[in-house]
Amino acid sequence: MKKFFIIAAVVLILACSACGARGEAHSPESAEKFWQSDETGGEVVPSYGESPLNLTGIEILGRLYQAFSEEENYVSETTGSVKAKVFGLNYTQTVYNKRYKLGEKLLVAATSKSSLVNVAEERYYSAGETLIRRQTSGSKINGDDTEWKGSPERLSYAEYVEKYGLYPTEPTDHIVDENTVLSAECSAFEGGYRLEVSLDADKSTEYYKRQVKTMASAGDYPKFKSVSLVYYFGGDFRIARADISEVYEIKKFGNITCRAAMSVAFAYGKAEEKRFAYYS
């Protein structure tokens, strides 16, 4: 029995990647400003007429993130898995997340399931606080139809940043800028474009680590070994999909190596007011 509970606790570590919520890349202050002004996009992006193949990887990333910051309505869906080997056994945690943005309303519903551990969180973000509902019963965790239990926990902005990192206002959970990008190569792909990006594993996960530590109840932050992203987009620099690959090590009953593979699909103009009804 003791060994079973150790394994279950270890598998919970795999679930922590299911609840990604991160935000403006550079600092908590920049994420907070997102809620204080309508000027969320900064400098206006030049005409999208130029081919991405004529731009550097950093220039493309700048335009992708600029275009994304201007979106007022979207739904993103993340699917994937986190895998690890524990006591010689292979374990897989499946991941399903939804993020909804409608004007300044922002909601993340994240679920993760396996044969041993099930965990889900729904987070609603506002300028001053985050409301969090949870569910740990596998029979009640069912993607979009998950049944949440109890009244939401309230975290101030500062408390949220300390425990989870930054608000989820960017395409992925990672810090992506000129200080974290190791390489970025663009190519044509099925009528659009594909940008393959390798990130500095430590710098790009500066805030992401906080959430992993919190969700795993770990005594220390995880050590990311590698992080790579692949963006698929059109000539308007609107991201259609982002694929994420991560390898990280976390200390829990010894050092465990986790391998995460996620795909985030974006649907623009699909968020509906009814999804926010509970928090209205």
C-alpha cells in the first residue's frame, strides 16, 4: 500500500503541467498593466504584407505575439500528455485545457487524468484577484463538462504570482523574447508557415516553475532541461497552433524526469458570454 501512495503522489507531479496559467512575458508588473489599460498591444505592428520568410525569427515572434495581444475573443484548447518512469514503470498523465478570452474576461479550465490521479482547476482572472475552483474526483472530471466543487478560493494578484506565476495573456506559458530564444527557424508549411523555436530552458520557465512546484507540493522548483515550441501561422501572423515539448526534472521521492508533449489550437471569435456566467 505504501508503494502505491508514493506512486500516486509522483503521478500528481505529472498533473501539474495540466494547469498552465502564465502571462505577459517580462514581469508581474507588465501582466498587471494588461488589466489597467486598453493599450494591451503596445506599438502597432507594420503591414502584414511582407513574407515571414524575409524576416528573422525574432522579428516573426514579435509580430506573432503582437497580433495575439490584439485578439479580444478566442478559445484555445490544449491536449497532450506528460510521461515519466517511476520505479521502472511507465506512467502517462493526459492533459486537457481550455482558455477563454472575451474582452477583459479571462478563464482557464485545466484537467489532467490517469488511472491513479485526477486533478482539475478552473481559474477566473481579474485585475485584483484570481478565483479558483477545483475537482479531484475522476468521475466528475470530464473536460468541458467537469463538475466543480465548493466555493472558489480567492488569491490576490500578489499571492497568485507567488504560487502560480504570471497571468495567461500569451500564447503559451513560457517567456519568449530576445533573452530566452536560442534559435528560431521559419519555413513554409501547407499554405502557411512554421516557426521552430528553441528556448533557454531555465530563463523561459522563470515563472512557470512556480506553478509546477505548487501543484506538485514539491520542496524545490523543477529543473527544466529543454523547451521547444513550434508555431503554425498564416500570412496575417495569427497563430493557428503551437506545439510544445518539454523535459524537466523534479525532486520528489528521488529525481524524476518528466517529458511533456502538448498541442495548443486557437479558435478566434469563439468565446461566448455564457462561459463566464458563474463569475458574473
